[in-house]
Amino acid sequence: MSSFEEAAVYIKDLTTILGGQTVLNNLSFGIPRNKITTILGFSGAGKSTLLKHILGLLKPTSGSISVLGEDLNDLSEFELKKFRRHFGMLFQYAALFDSLSAYENVAFPLNEFTELNEDEIEEKVYGLLESVGIKVDSFFKLPSELSGGMRKRVGLARALALDPDIMLYDEPTTGLDPITTKMVNDLILNTYKKNVKRGMTSIIISHDVKVTLEISDFVAFLDHGKIVEFLPVEDFVNSQNKLVQEFLAL
Amino acid sequence: MNKLLKFFVLIVEKLGFSLMNNLSGLGRVIFFCFRFFYWLPKHPFRLKELVSQLYDIGNKSLFIIALSGAFTGMVMAYQTYFGFRLISVDSLVGPVVALSLAKELAPVLSGLIVAGRSGSAMAAQIGSMKVTEQLDALEVMGISSFQYLAVPRIIAASLCLPMLSSIFLFVGNVGSYFVGTKALMIDGTIYFSKLGKWMFVEDIGQGLIKSFFFGFIISVIGTYFGFKVEQGAAGVGKATNQAVVWGMISVLILDYILTSFLVQFMSG
């Protein structure tokens, strides 16, 4: 994906040096709109740093990053905060606010950023929680009373509350058992299918090959701060790159 | 001789490193204060969070503050009485205890109690939110975690401490009065007349001003260490500990600095 217009996220000559170490090295690629793209790589490859750049939480040492046609370098801190409402993010451990119930967690962004009244918020939150498979009797439970899988579902419902244009998943299946992993995979795919019509782009940061191959449209392989391969998933499995082959064989 | 020199150099190096480390820490805390004043007037004003913090820091500290105040006043009455009786000025027990409480004991002890109770809680809450990515979740939503978490806590602590200190002062004086008049047999009328003669509004004002600054510094330090947490649960424990230690030390240092200013402008 080399065209600026076609890409949801367009990265050009991005270099990041943190603590004297080059974490991302002259990175250039585009993440296509309306597709599921997975950024794959070993631990320490720079995946999380790249994620922070996409969210505008980190400033690049050099180069640029455009999201939905907006160069993040040109935005002020205040504009960036506003711009981040285009994103929804499912964190590795869901990152639910532990003092709020599942319902309050999902209602949180709606209370913060919309003019909806209490009834409208209730209707939307109920819809979102039901759509990710949470039963009504768990709506008012605290995160500590929910299982890991349920927390992920609530986290996803919260991320979708503001109808994001880009949905980010940070290591969505790390540390989960096979059944919960499958549940999360299905959840990502269903979310994609439900939102594809309104043009939502999904980006997954992972080192889980199985997940990547099952649900992705495109795969970018990151190693030592460089994209060494970026292909549609069906071509990625046949990649001749030694590192990719090694990774796929794991 | 060479070994001695090396040992000396090592000590100087370590002292220098420690000094630089503490100075840079102080610089970061000052920068943190500036961030507070930057975010203070920014929209939206988080009233719900503020009320919740006022309840946590203020209401939930009431019992321990009242209890500490009562016993401090009672002990002070005893100690003062047996000292003053030697020079036959035991009728001054009331004003001496009241002045000690108003100017020093109420604000400082309330500050130390709040540093131990609420300063540590702030560091632990924010720290555990940081290690579980809840702060990142706020930032990704476009909400400043600093504005959402630090600003209401700092305002609430700055407002609560003068109130808690006033309660400490009142209960302490009640305790002193009871011990003075019931156990030490000082005449109640004399107790009150001497109190009225030697105690001024400015004395109470000094304590309240100090309390306000103590509340500010305790909450700045508590939230600062919370945001600074690294390395998971162990980091949260360390931050909580540092928040208490540095909160208490700051109260004592600030007490000296404020006293040296206030005695010049507000001496009763």
C-alpha cells in the first residue's frame, strides 16, 4: 500500500530513537482502509512503539505519520486529543476502569463525548454489551468480578462506543487459553463484519501467528524497527523471507 | 594511600550522584506543579471527581483526625500543666495548648495523618491504574489522565486539609478543657478568660494557611509518585512508600518555611 489516499495510516520515513536506541528505523508503509491488518513481530521489534505513533502518543524523531489523511505532526496536543476519538482500542488486559462497573465503563466515553441523554446512553450501552455477548446479569459487575474473556468483551464494547474509524487491538490473544483465544478471534471478525460497511479499519498488534493467519487481510512483519515484509495474508504464508519463514515455523 | 584516595573519590561520587538524583526529582515535582496550574482552568471541570475526592480525603479522615486531636489536646494539657505549675502559671494551660494546636500541632499532625492515609492512597490508585494500562485507556480516548486524576485530587486535598485541621483544633481544645478542668482542677471560667485574652484569629489563620499548603504538597507528591510508577506491582508498592515518606518530610520542611514567613506578617 503506497498511496497516501488509499491508506488509513500512512507512515513515511519514520525513525524513532528512544534512550539512544533506534527503535523504528526509516519505516515506510501504508495500512489499507477497511481491512484487517496485523503487525507481526518478535518481542522488542518495535510493535508497541509503532502503535503509540499511530495513536499520536509519541512524536517521531524524524519522518511522518498520517492517519485518515491527517499528518499527526501538524496537530497540536489539544487537536491530537480530539483526533484520538477516531480510534477505538482493545488493550491486552482490557484496561477497564476498576472502580466502574461493566456498564459504567462502556458508558464512560458516551458521557464524556456525546450529548446523549441518560436513556439514549442506556440503550446504546445495553446494545453494545449484548452485541459482544455479555449477559444482563453481568452488566453491573465490577471488572474484578468478570473473567478474562468477559473483560475483553467489555473492553471491546467500550472501544466501539464512539463508532471508531480505526480499531486497534494490542496483543488481543496473548496469555489466553485456546477457547478464549478463539472467542476473541471471533469477536474481532464479527466486529469487523458489523463495521465494515461504515469503513472501519482494524489494526492488530500481535506475535500470535495463528490469529494472524485466521483473521487478517494483510500482514506486516516488523523486525528490529524495520518492516521486512508486508503482504496480503495468502502471500505472506509463502514468503521467501528467512525471518518470516522462521517465525511461521514456530 | 592510593586506596584511601580511591575510597574518598568513591564517597564523593556517590554523594554527588545522590544529590543530582534528588535535585532532578525536585525539578520534576516542580514541573508537575506547573502542569497542575496549566490544567486547572481547562475545560471540562470534573466536579463529580472532585466531590468524590472531597469525600475520600475529607469525610473518611474525620474519625482519625478527631481521635488524634482529642488525645493530642489532652496530653498537651497534662504536660503543660505540670511544667507551668512549677512557676505558678498553671492558669495559662488553656491558651498555651490552644496556641500550640492552632499554629503547629493541628496543621502539622493533620498533614502527617493525611499524608499517611490519602497521599499513599493517591499513589497506589494512580500507580495501579498505570500498570494496568487504565491511564493509557484514558489518553487513547482523548482524555488527559493528569486532568482527570491529578487535578481533582490536588484541589480536594488543598481544600480538605484546612477543614480537617480546624476539626483537629476544635476537638483538641475540647480535650484540653476537659483534662484541665476535670482532672487538673483548673477553674473553667479562668480557663476561658485566659484563652480569650491570649488567643487571636490570626493564630488560627496561620494554621489554616499552613494546612492549605500542606494539602497541596501532599497531594502533588502522592499523585506524582502514582504517575511515576514503573515495573508492575513492585513499583506500586515502592511509589506508595515514597509518597508517604516524601509527603511527611515535605510537610515538616514546608512548615519551617511557612512559619518563618508567617510569624513576621501574622504574629498575634
